Amino acid sequence: MHKMTQPKLFTRDGKLWIRFSLDGKNIRRTLNMDDTKPNRKLADTQVIPQMILKVHSGEFFKNNNDKNKITLIDEYIYKSFEMHKATRKQSTHNDCVGMYKNHIKEFFGDIRLNKLKPSDIKIWQNKLLERGLSPARVKSIRNVLTAMYRDALEDEIIDKNPFTLVRIPKILPTEINPFSLDDIQKLLSVTNGWLQNFIALAFFTGARSGEMIGLKWEDINFDKKEIYIQRAIKMGEISTPKTSSSIRSIDMLDALIPYLENQYSLTGKKKSYIFLNDNDEHIYDIKRIRDTHWKKALKLVDLDYRPIYHTRHTFATIMIENNEDILWVSNMLGHVNSTMTLSKYARYIKRANKDRATFLKDVA
């Protein structure tokens, strides 16, 4: 005779679940039903009584034994990738597969979905951090497995997602280390040709690197002094920019015009992408510029290495420091709204020297 407590309903992510104790072991099961009054009534009058009956008849234990045959993570992860492929950019899909192969498979590939424990996840996260990965990167890698476990829950392969019990590594705010106007002038003075033009475009538009290598001459309007950002290139994949708000028209600042005209003399007649490699093909990934030309340019002017993305931070901070309209800056960056811009760069807004709370002088 099995000892079983009365199953109780609870809610998780808007779905009905039940929990009970069976022979001293705590069991949780999803009912795969939305938490509504009719469904609660159905669970109380039919689902729970049927489960109790299965326990006493032994049928429940047959189903439970099947859990020992649950697929390996290394097998189910690729099904998860396929399920999400249609809603992910190809570059994102490739990145997810790469993160699994490089940082997950060696730890969890041969573990069954229902055998991964919270303690395993904590140790794994710590090891990734010890390897030098940033907390933000660990979070991205972790998201690959979290998505897979959500898929397994929906498929009713497992009853719980162990990642809900483990905290995400604390992510510190990105340290912004903008270049000065003097730094920009130095970098432009020691470079020439397409690299000089690329650096000018980066500093004078605040565009993302993938957006810049994705620009075509058809996106440049010298008459209206506008640049249309409508595509990006990452890891060889041509796609839309990061977000819908990133598809935008930005101003061509006067300081940038000579550099774009110079670049036009190099590639304009080819009616192609603005920046081309030695084979007259578009640049497949910013890594090709970042790891060679960008690092060399920084060394030439004796500047510590900073990711090329800091050209974007530099544009934002310089404009805000010089009291440019925050809405204009936000549009140039392709942010959803000015709130997002302010959340990153508000501390660079200059505040006039002014006596505050003078009305309290008579109170003191």
C-alpha cells in the first residue's frame, strides 16, 4: 500500500500544476492547463481522482519508470534549436549552437533532461566565470539551456525547470570609457583610406559596427545629408538591425561628409556596400576590423584597448555633454525612446552651476 498525500493545485507561469507526496517523495506535475475556474474544477473533479486511481492501480509507476528513459540534453537541444530557428535571426541561431558546443556540451551533453540539478548549474556557472567569461556572456549561454527546458516542459517531458531555482550571475553595469575629441583627432590622423573613413563614420554617427559594414551606397543621400540604416551584418549573415527602432534615418553631420566623399571615390562606382574587402566583397563580420586594424590604430596613438563599440558610447556622451537634444541623440542611436538613452548616459548631461533650495535659507 502506497502512502500518498492529497494532491494540491498550484500555479506556475499561468498554468495549473499539482504537488503531492508519494511514499515520502515530493512530486510535482504540470496539468498543461491554464489556471482558470473551469479548469480548477475539472482538475478537482476528474484529473486528481484519476491520478489517485493510477497510483493505487500501479499505472502511475509505469509512467514514472519511463522517466529513466528521458532523452539526453545533447539530443533534445538540437530539437529546441529547430523549434526556435524560424523566430531567431540566423546569426543568433548560429551563436546559440556555438555557445552549446563550446560551453555546455562538455558539462551536460550526456546528462538526461530530468537529471540536471540546481547544484550542477551553480558549479557550471562558476566554472564559466573562472574561464574569464563575463557575467553577461554566462547569462546568454545559460539562456540557451533555459529555453530548451521551457520547450521540454511544454512537451511534458519533464515536470520542472531546474534553472528557476538558480540565480543568474550578477551583471554589473557596463563601464563606459568614451574617447575624447583629442583621441578622435589622433586616431583619424594616424589612419588613412577606408579605415580612416570607417572610424569617422563610427564616431560621427554612433552607429553599431554591424550596421556600418551593412551600409550600401544606396543608403547614402548626399543631397539630403541623410543615412538610411536598414540592415546589419554579423557572422556573415545579412539581416535587419538589432531592433525595429534601429531601422532609421540619421543625419549626415558636416564633419563626416569629407570622409564619406573620400570613401565614395574608393567604392562608390561599384554600386555596392560602402566598405569592401580586398576581393571587393562586403565585410563578413566586424571581427575582421576589430582584431587587426582597430587594435593597431589604438597602439599607434598609445591608447589602451577599448572595444570598437565604444565609438558608439563616445558619440552619445560627446553629444550629450554639448547639450544636443536628447531626442535627436536617441534617434541617431536607434534607441526605442529617450528613456533608454538617459538610463545609459544621463550622468554626462552638464548641469549649470546654480544655487539650489534657496528658499530654505530663512529656515536654517
